[in-house]
Amino acid sequence: MSEDAKGRFESTVATYEAARPPYGAAFFVEVARAIGLDGRQRLLDVGAGPGILAIGFAPWCRRVTGVDPKPAMIEAARAAAAHAGVALDLIEGRLEDLREAPGAFDVVTIGWAIHWLDPKPALETLDWIVAPGGKIVVCRASGVKDGRNPWLDAFAAVRRRFGGEHEPHDARAFLEGGRFRHREAITVETTSVVPVARFADRLLSFSTSSPARLSSRISEMRDVMGQAMAPFATNGLIDEIVAARADVFEG
């Protein structure tokens, strides 16, 4: 990750956890059951950010480690873990820099950070640190795009105006060439109620439209987003149907 991208991500800390689509408690329950977490496993969360995945899976693991190159994200994860009463080992750094023993982890989780990993060194590290038969679980949560979230096009138009979008990363393509093979995909849907103002915060949680990048245009973006989302709101609130997905790889 470039220093510019790292700086932009630092400025998203305040909005990342609260504004991104939530995974939901049922997602962690279902994935833990499906991959056989039973309290004996050691899990590594790559690009841990504010600790959403690490904290979510912690009740089913013996030990959870989060690694992230951004100091502010590590501090946010530490605070969130303390608030949740969860013990995490947190490391400031990159996946490729981990000095762990071979097969140190039974499970590795990766969220949106997969966009920023360099495939070759990342795969080499994963091959080294994941135990034989271990799993890599690539997770993401986003609003469903089948018409049940009628406001999505309006949100996307504002996002394009103020920062553009990343194409979703193909987890299978990313892991191609390593020893891990796709085993299954797990999807859990939840419904949440989102205040209109939270959608502007969501835009600020992306590196391409972070506070550091938008700077003097933040107020303008909030106005434009509010106008775009208002027709879909009832009493200032919008329903969002979120699909949380886990692609499970085993090797």
C-alpha cells in the first residue's frame, strides 16, 4: 500500500465501523459453524481495520491476532476489543512482514483489505503461516443489488461524483496459484435501518473519498448525498438489506 493510500485510510477511522454495511451477529454464528470453529483454533485477521472480523469471530477461537499497517486502525481495534470484552493480539504491520512459525494459524480472515494485498508475497506468506488443512475466509458485506435496495443507484452516482468505486476483488483469482481451493460460499442476509446522514459517513469511510481526499468538499458531498437519499427515506431513515458473504478456501 502506498503512503498516499495509507494516509487516506488513516482518515477513515472515525466512520469505518459505524458507516459500513454490518455483517450482523448471525453471519459470525453461521460461518463459525460451517468452518468448524470450536474454541481451539488460532485465527489471523489480515487488514484488521477497527477489528470487525477479529472481534466477531473471537468467541469461537482460542486466540485471535489482527494485523494492519495503519496505527490509527490498530488503536481503533484495541478500543473496540476492550469495549466488547474481547482479547486480541494486535500487530501494526503488513501480512508479508509477519514472522510467525510455519502453520501458526488455523484460519485466516480477510475483508475488504484484499484489494490492497500484493498477491505474490501475500500468497507466499499465507502458504507459510496457515496450517495444513487450514482455511482462508474472504469476507465482505454489502447491500443486495437485486432491487430490494432501491436507493443503491442514487448512492452509487454520488460516490462516482466524489471518489469513484473499486471493482470487487475476485477472491478465487487472488488465491489462484497457491495451495488453497475454494470450498464453499456462505451468505447471510440481514436488514438494518440507516439514518440518511450515515450514507455520507459511508462515503467518507472509503479511501477514494476519505476525509483526507475530499477535504474542503466534505460539506458539499454531505449536501448532495442528503438530497440524493431523501426520496427513499421515511422519517430520515432508510431500510438496507445487507448480504454478508464468506468465501471459504481450504488447503
